[in-house]
Amino acid sequence: MGTHDFENTITQIRKITWIGVAVNLSLAAIKFVVGTVGASQAVIADAFHSLSDLTTDFAVLFGVKIWSAPPDDDHPYGHRRFEALITTAIGLALAAVAVGLGYRALINIRNAQIAQTSWIAILGPTLSIVFKEILYRWTMVVGTRMHSTAVIANAWHHRSDALSSLPALIAVAASSINPDWAFVDRIGALIISVFILKVALDIVRPPLSELTDSGASAKDRDLIVNIASNIRGVQDVHAVRTRKFGSKLHVDLHILVDPEISVRSGHDISEEVKKELIRKGPGILDVVVHLEPDDRT
């Protein structure tokens, strides 16, 4: 990645993330006020969910310059592992919020003195559904274009805020219509917490897989072998190893060639294998090709 691309990546990611900060602050404030005035615990829970998005926004803002930096002497393979760490932190922060909100909902659902919510509380989740869905789509476009798992995780954080407002909306409406249904507000808060926890687990799983050096899927490995095997001069492919690195793969493989060809010819075949794998392979960042003579005959 050149200097221009490096700075452009940072600029685009920071721009969409700062927009997220502004939206999250505004929505959290609105939901907290109308949730308090309207006596809706589900809407107040939704407000804390919006505040939790701020944590992940700032993690992305401070981390993007680190994980986007080019390789150096201390990190010859680049800094993309830092993105995996930040993505994991985003997921864990979200899980902590889910557990806290769920616990509070379970404790308060037994409370017989549940105040009926008022219609003003419906304003918070309604605005959240609209603005956070827009923010999700915008952030996802940037994250996909930049191949950033942390930005994509942050986009899902926005989507979770939008979708979690749906049970809050239903809870407020039910409680406002009939005082006997006021307990629905607590159930809505519990549903929100379960949904947030599910999103958190989905966010954490890929970076944890990367940090534990998981390889490509069987389908991707088969594709890698197929591409390499179809290069002219390659007589066999074996010992294929892969390692996830951010949204990309590092590939290490051995190829067998005619033992009578020149070193130059063998090198050219290796370079062609590398070029074709990066061009046609499943998101491959780099390839190490080990050249071996085919002595099977």
C-alpha cells in the first residue's frame, strides 16, 4: 500500500466513523430523555446500546492508523493483527453491554410496580431505526471497500442498534395502549439484550479465528490447488498451508516441476503461480512457493 492509498484509507474510515460518533451521541441523548420521561426501560436500554457504539467508534478512530500502516522491520507482515484485536474488543464490549442490560431486565421484570409507558418514548426507537440503518449501510460500504473487518464490525454494531429498537418500539406501543401490558417493556429490554449478545458473538468469531492462526476453508484450499495446478509446468501441488491475515490470506505451498528445467524456468513458473493465485484466488495477500523436482518417474 502506497503513501497515498494509506492516507486515503485512514481518511475515509475516520470520516464515516466520526459521522457515527455524532449520530450515536444524538440518538443516545434523545432515547435517554424520552425513555426517562416516558417511563420506558426498553428505550433507556436502547440508549445505553447507542452509547456502547461510541466505544467501538473510538476504537476504530484510534486503531485505523496502526492497522493500515505498511510493513516495517518490526512487523514484516504488516499490522493487520491489530485490526483483529480491535474487532475482538468491539465484540467483547458489545457482549458486556448485552449481559448488563439482560440482567437488569430480568431483575426488574419481577417488579409488580411497573409504570405504564407513555407515547413520547416511541420517538427514540423510531429515530434510531431510521438513522442507524442508514449509518449501517454507509459504514458497510466503506468497510467493504477498504477490506476492513473492524469497520464492518462497527457497521454491524450500528445495525444491531437499529434492529434492537424494534422490540423497544413494540414494547412502548403495547405498554402505552394497555397498562396491564406494561411488563412487555421489560420483556422488550430482555429481547434487545439477547439480540445484542448474538451480534457480539458473530463479531468476535472471525478475529478470534484469525488470532489463533486458522486457515482457509476446504473450499478455498481446493481452489488454491486448482489454480496452481493449471499453471503450465506445474506437475503437482502439495503441502498447502494458509493463514488468515485480516480479510486476506497468506499462502504457502509446494509445487513439483520437471527436474531437468533450468533454475530460471523454475523461478518463472513459481512467479506465475504466485501471480495467478493473487489474481484469481480467494482474497490472497501473499504467496510463498517452494519449488521441488518431480522425481516420481
